[in-house]
Amino acid sequence: MTDTLAPSPRPASGAAPAPRGRLPVKALLGLFLAGFISILTECLPAGLLPEMSRTLGTSVSLTGQTVTLYALATALGAIPLARATATWRRKHVLLLALAVVAVMNALTALSGDYALTMLLRFVAGLGTGLIWPLLGGYAARLAPEGRQGRAIAIALAGTPIGLALGIPLGTLLSGIGGWALAFHAAAAVTLLSMIWVLAAVPNLPGQPVESRFTLAQALVIPGLRTILFALTTYMVAHNLLYTYITDLLSSVGMGGQTGWVLFTFGVTSVLSVLVVGAHIDRHLRKLTVSSAVVFGAAALVLGALSGVPVLVYVAVAAWGFAFGSSPSLFIGAAINATQEAADVAQSITISVFSASIAVGSLIGGLLIAGLGAVSLTWAALILLLASALTVIGGRKHAFPPEG
């Protein structure tokens, strides 16, 4: 086990390798755009629910299930789709997935039927199920030795930026030309991203059939289940709070400041990518522990001191900074722990990541109904404590000490 993410020995096809020590920025930007499009498409309806519900003739809560179904499709599709396309050249898979997302976004903009819209969202989620398992390993294979962690951080930075911009962009475009304009714009941006990927991303080979690991073989690799448990508790905690942030803020008299609070979260999430990305290759364990601890402290402040607006902003800023690079940290740990089984391990990790969105939303709804919005913060704190202790205890295989 090395303390950096080991690159695949398979060379890039059709492109010269990056100069020694330099990151292939243009190629990584293509992967970043693919991740950005995925999370943007997933959360886009959240800023459009009132307008979409009027067009589709349903309630806001039912229309909100377009987000849940998308995440569910990604969770269900990641493993089987990754295995079905494992031998395909990587760029071909990425372009196919982006094409699916582009077409589904364009058709969603034209749909006036709820059932059809849900079907289109499910298929779009399957497209994302193809994209997410690719990104971390693709970035690691493109990067020079010793800088794989930073490459993964760049490729996965689309997640916090998509989260930060998805809802505000959707709301802005809806105000200009209706909710359909937001989906047409998403389709257009996806097409532009495909052009960038086609021009800038090397077409790496897939995995030979004889070297493929099964799901069962990957799950018994030392450290992977520990990583998955830490990821699950962390992500469920995040989605408990993020999904119902409006309810939480309303319960403390800050409902009118939701936009500014989410903006604060987005800014510090992006800052996290810049700061953590510079150190992830040498300090992955310390950064992962720190992420869970800082997030836990933010949850504690939101629960105990939520009546003080300035402390709410400070806590949300800390939460955003902790969360921003968490996908890079956990996926980096999974790649590091599984090595030659990294492809299947990533698909498992993405399934867990996406399923945690649905689980967090479900548990959060039950907590609000039974105990009130502030209970979300205490549930998140318990989950984050479990995540931090799991990372700390995973010294041998999951999160080995650096050095």
C-alpha cells in the first residue's frame, strides 16, 4: 500500500502522456465538466419546483421526486452499467453518457406530463450512473505519479460547484424564460461539454475481461467496507441537513435568508476544493478525519446555537468547507485501497454515494415530522461522530497514516 494513488499502467491511447510532474489540465477540465453536468442536472429541479408543478399538474412535493428518482437511478445503475461497459474505451463511455443526459434534458424541457417527466429523469440518472464511476479512476490514470489525488480533486470538483450553482441557476433561468429554459440550457451546456471531451480527453482503454474483479471480490478487499461505512454515515448526515435546509432555517426565523445561506455554503465548498486539492496526495487520512470533525462541529453549532444568525452563517461556511472535497477524499481512499479493482470499487462507492442522498432525504423527512427540524442537526452529529471514528480506526487498510 502506497500513500499516494497508484496510477494504472495502461497508457493513454491517441494522446501523448502529460509531461512529468504536470497535470493534464485540459483533460481534467473535461472530466470536471462531466461531473458538473451530472450534479447540475440532478439538482436543477429543486429551484424550479413551483413552476414545474403547475405545468405537470402535480403538487410541489410530488414534483420534488424528480430529484429523488434521478439519484435512485444513479445508485441502481452505477454498478451494472460500469460492469457492462468495463471493456469499452473510456471516452466512448463518457460521451455516450453525456449524450444520454443531453437528450433527456432536452426532452424534459418539452414534457408536460408527470409520468413522462419521471421516466426521462430516471433515464438521465442512469446516464449519470455511467459518468460518476469513471471520473476518479480516469483522472488518476491521466495524472503523473504522485499527483493522482490532486487530479481526482479537480475532476470531482464539479460536485460542489454543481451543488452551489444548480439551484440558483435554475431559479434565475426560470425567471427569465420559464423552467423549460433551464433544461434547454442544461442540454446545451452538456453538448458543449461533449465537444470539449472529444477534443481534450485521451481515449484510454477499458479493462481487459481477464483482469476484471467481481462485486463480491471487491467487497472483501481489506479496507473497502470501512471506507463505504464512513462514506455512508458522512453523506447521510449531509443530505439530512442539505435537503431540508429551508425547513431548518425557517424553524429559527431565517427562512428568508436561505439563498444567502446556500451561497455561503457554495463559496466555501469551492474554496475547499482549492485548499484540499493541494494537499490530498500527502495528507488524505488527516484531511478525511478533519472533514468529518469540522462538519460535526458545524452540526453542533447549528443545533445548539441556531438562534444566532451570525453563528448559523459561520457553521454553514464550515460545513461547506468540510463537504466540498469529501467526494475526492472518499473516492481517493477507495482507489488507494483497491488498486487493480479500483474500477468496480468506484462503481460501488458511487452507488453508496447516490443511495445516501435518498436515505438522507427519507430519514430527514421522518425526523422533521416526528421531532422537528432541529433534530436534523443532532442526528447529523451522531452520524458524523461515527464517520470520524471509523476513519480514525481504519489505520491499517482504509485510511493508512501518511509518511
